[in-house]
Amino acid sequence: MRRSLLLLTAATTALVLTALLVPLTLLTRSHAADRATAEATARAQWVAHALGPVLATADERETAEQTVESVNGNDLPSTSLILADGEVIGPRLGHGSAVTDPVRLARTGRAFTYEPGSGGRLVLVPVQGAKDGTAVVQVTLSEKQLYAGTLASWLVLAGIGVGLVLVGLLLADRLGARLVGATRRLARTADRLAAGDLTARAEPEGPPELRLIAGELNRLAARIDELLTAERENAADLAHRLRTPVAALRLDAETLRDPDEAHRIAADVSALERSVDDVIRKARRPLREAPRADLAAVARERTAFWAPLAEDQSRAVRTDTPDTEIPVPVPADELTAALDALIGNVLDHTPHGTAFSLTVRRAPDGRRAELTVADEGPGFPDPGAAPDRGTSGAGSTGLGLDIARRTAEEAGGTFETATATPQGSGARVTLTFPLPRPLPLTPPRAHPGGTPSGPPEPTC
């Protein structure tokens, strides 16, 4: 916008100045010619007046020559006296006869100016009273003498024009800076709101339209804050209501006669209570808090958590994660839920004994981290797309893959499903997350029970 304003101002100012300065330059040229002509005419009239009595006698030729010589000099117009017999006193122009048509016309008693085809201007004034006939005083102005001082005037006008253009650009730049600054601050406020900082407010500034947008943006932010606060409180209230049936379930578990069964159910109830508490804390957590979790550490922890069940199902588990921290902008509990959903899908929807792998690595561009869960099972019916939310062909809720997808996309990453082998068998789910900064390339670490060779090779 700022550059556009500068270009528009420069173009408009240049057009206006062109419309004004071109006539002025022509006017200065004409004025210079008129001034030089007026001075030449005055010179010629003075010479004619001075030589009138002198030429009345035949013995005053020397006086006439001195008078003509006195008005000639360097950088002065050439002044000549053309006598009635055609003799010239003073500078002679050309090689032909000095008695030209303009001279003959001047001998009739007329004083006038004449522009020859070679450029410049002639001033002719008749000298009345000469003894041998009418003489003519001729003052010759060259092109340079005629327009003397024009270049200086044009330079002054050009300087004024350039100064006006610079002043216009300066004013346009200040106006553009004000408009662009207000627009950018408004955009930064919108970015903060999009990032979850609902305390961000725009300062109404700039033209009325931008002030109106800032006011409406502040109203929208306040309304969103109210709606989200109400939603979080409702979610927290609903989760809190679960405490009563959970407490009743704990009491029922304590009445069981089998101590082992009672202990197992009590542990499950405790895990359910922790989940309810996590829901309440998450619902009341301000959105402007910047979440962050170590993708590699969470991957290792969840693999270790599911390892006993995988061992019970005779599954080989391969895990490749780097030793260094890979921070991703996702809360640890959400990242855990996404990993649990992906690993749980493998355990629930592939035959026992099906191997699977979990790989964490930095993308080649250094800006993203990739989490890949691959198995050697039957694969997806449609490898290019994940099932719709709530849709499942195996009797489940159909939310597992959608949880993983939302976790990646809400963090600014991607979700992709594909086949794990070229033969079309197996399933591979890849989540990408943006990284705050490029991480050093570190070879993956091999864990017990697996090799750092990546996803399992297909079994023929």
C-alpha cells in the first residue's frame, strides 16, 4: 500500500507539474526573446537618433563610424549602418548585397523586426534626414542572444518541480506509513487472536474505515472470549458431574469379595478419575498458554506403556526416535492421546502377531517433525483418506484417527494415511508438526526389541 501511494503521488504530481511547467517554460522563452528584442530596438532607435544630424552632412562620416563602433562589443548584438548607396558601416552580415528586401522596406520609413530563416532576429530602424537618402540601422540578434537567460529559468523551474515532487512524496510516505502501520498493527492483533490470545485488542487509529474495523474486531474478540469461557465452564461442569458416578463406582469396587478383582477395578477407577481431572484442567486452561511437548520422549513413553499388551499379542514393536529433544507445539496430554489412538488402532484392528513400528524424525527441510506409525496388517480400504469422524468399519467409535488428525492440524501440521508396502498391504499414518527452530541431524537410537531401520519390511 505504501509503495502504491508513493507511485500514485509521484505520477499525479508529475502530471500536474507537467501541465504547469511546460507553458511556463514556453513563456520564459518568449519573454526572453521579447526582452532581447526590446533592448535591440532601443539600441537601434538611439543610434538612428544620434546619426540623423550627422548624416545630414557629408563630412561627418568619421563620427558615424565611431558611433556605430561604440555600440558594438563582445556578447552584444551586431549593429550596422546601411547607407543609401549600399555601403555598410559596422559589421557586415553575409557575402551578398547588404540591401535586402527588409532594408528596402525600412527605407520607406518603417521600423520593424524581422526573423530570417537562419534563426535569430533583425531590428531595422530608418535614419531620416540623410543627405544621400534614407539610411537604415540594423541590429542583428543571434539565437543565443535572443534567448539568453532561458536555460537558467528552466533550471529554476525544474528545481521547483523536483522540490514539489519530493515534498509530495514525503507527505505521501508519511500518510502511507500511518496507514500501513495501522493496518499492520491490526493484522498483528488478528494474528494474536488466531493464536489463542483472547486478551489482544486493537487500538482504533488511522482513517475512519480502519478505526471501524478495529472496533468491530475488538467486539468480535470479546464475544469469542465470552463464548469460549462459557463453553469451558460447561465442559468443566459436565466433567465435574462425572465425579459422583465415579465415586459410586469406586464404592462398588470396594465391596467386591475378590481382592484382586477389587484392586484391578479400583485402579481403573483411579485412572478414570485422573482423566476427569485432566478434562477439567484442560477446559479451564487459558488458550493463550503456548503448549509444548517433546515428541521423541512422548513416543518412547507411550511405546513402553503399550509394550506389555503388544507382547501379550505376540507383536514385534520397532521404535526409532532421536536422542535429542524434538519440541512440538502440542500439549503433552493431547500428543499422548493421539499416540494412544494410533497404537490402539493397530492393536484393535490388526490380527495378533502383526508387527508395527513407530518412527520419529526431523523432516529434510528442518522445519517439521514427523511421527509415523506403520503396521503389517491388511491396511486401509482407501489409503489416500482417513475415515470420516465417527465412521468405523470395525465396531469402534471411529474417533481414533480423527483425534490424531485434529492434533496435527490444530498445531499447524498435516495428517496423511498410506499403505506401508509397495504391494498395497499394511497401513501407515504420518503426522507432521512444525518445529520452532531447525534441529541438528541426529541418527535414530535403537531400542531393545527393535532396530533403527525404520518401518518394518514387507513380508512375502
